[in-house]
Amino acid sequence: MRKILNKEFINKLEQIYSNDDLKIIEEWFSINKRKTVVRVNTLKNENEKIEIVLKENKISFKKVGFLKNAYILENASESDLWNLDIFKNGEIYLQSLSSQIPVEMLDIKENDKILDITAAPGWKTSQASAIMKNNWEVIANDNNAIRLEKLKFTINRQWCKNVEVIKNDARSIWKNNPKYINYFDKIIADLPCSAEWKFNINNEKSYAYWSQDIVNKNYKLQKEIIQNTIELLKDNWELVYSTCTISPEENEAIVHMILGNYPEMKLEEVNLNYKYARKWINKINDKVYRKEVEKTIRILPSDESEWFFVAKFKKIKN
């Protein structure tokens, strides 16, 4: 790993993680096959009935204790599911374990107004819609035509009836839709990032693109999106921020920026009883982050989880 990946990237890893965690990460970088994770679509079926079908098809599974509807399949790949009616009908949905965490962190109610600010391909949008039992309102935003088609496909297949898809640059959604200012009860901000979770040393294309410049550009983009998203959130309501990358510039630095510029945004504790959950980092190189950032979590990559970062805010006006 250290001989193949970018030295600047490796230096980050060594500052962030313990030697034991680095061993886990090194194994992950060379893994060829990860376990399949599915989410039960409770708009169409129930966990207990899905478990019966999996058993009938001799698929062994493990329920994820800290997620309501997630299952790790121990002996089945995506292709093993293709011919199952529960897959073809959208009763189960392929969604990584880590990506299910942000929505679970929001205390979603059936009468909420929810915004998924960069929604495609619809994983979190459909997850929120299912929790709401198709009640009230979910706005799913994206700005790319191809991604929007994937988003619409997911929503239709998942039978999400309370979702409206809109097309906007996430940095200026309020300019095109002024009615959304102070409108939403919950906002899902799973933002574009340098996608370091994709790295695999057996596939040069997965990591050859990486540079610190890309990380810095993503920090700037994320900052602009967040700055134009906060005013869409109602007072006393919640926003969850997440990425699938490890670089602190795209994680802790964004949280640090929010806390320093928006006193109304209060960071809430994110706790997760998971063997691959880790706490924040307080510094990298010469950058030191605010102590409050300790309320965020990182997820280590493994054969069942992706690299992830999650922070939860509540907007409280004095």
C-alpha cells in the first residue's frame, strides 16, 4: 500500500489512524470482493418476510444492529439476487452499510419536509421516503441529467410516492426556489467528494486520479454548497453532513468552518456502536480543529463497510 499509493495520501493516513487501524485499511485496499449489503424497502415488504425469502434461497445473512433495515449477506453477491422477485420488485435495495448511517442519524418523522441536496442515485432519498411511509414531502435535488435519470429510476422502483425531483446546482438552489428558504425540517447533505473509498491497489484507475488539488477543490465545492444550504433549514431542525472520503479537508475542516461561521448551527453527538466506527481527528499537519468536532464519527473501510464521515447539526437561533 505505502509503495503504491500517493505519498501525500499515505502521510494523511498515518497521521489519522493507529497502526492497528492501518492494518485494517491495508487489507481493505487490496480486497477483491466485499460483502453484499441490502436495505429492506419497508414501503413494499417487511424485514421478517424478507428474512424468510433469504433463508428459502439458502442465503445466509446478518442483521445490522444499529440500522433498522440493513442486512449483510454472507454468501451472496449482487448477481445472486437478480433472479429473486424481492430484488426485481424493489423489495430489497443494494445500499452500502455506511451510506445508510446518515439518514438513520436524523430523527425523521412522517410529517417532515426533507431535502436531499445532492440526491442521485437516490439511496438516501428512498431510505427517507420509506421511513416516512410515503407521507408528506421529500425534495430530491441534483444537477446532472444522467444522475437525475438514475435518481428517478430508483424512486420509481422503490415506490416512493412523496418525492419530488428537482434540477438545480446545489450551490444556488435557494435562488431558483426562494420558497425553500427556512422550509425544511431535515436536510441530507451527502456531498460530492474525492471518493477515496474507491481506492483498490489492484486497480490503478481507482486511485491514479488522486491529488491534493482535487481534495482542495472538493473542500471549496462542499463549503459553497453548505453555505447556501443552511438558510434552507428551519430553526430548531436538523442537517446531517456526510462524505465517503477520508481527507480531513472534506470532513472535519467543513465542520470546523460551519461552527466558526454559523453560531446557530450546533453540533450534536453522533454515537454508533460499531466495531469500525472511529472518532474524529483534532489536527492534521498544522491545522487544528475545534474541540466540538469530537462529536463526529468516521467509519473505517472493511469487507462490509465503506469509508465514511458523518456529522449532525441542529439549527438553533437565539
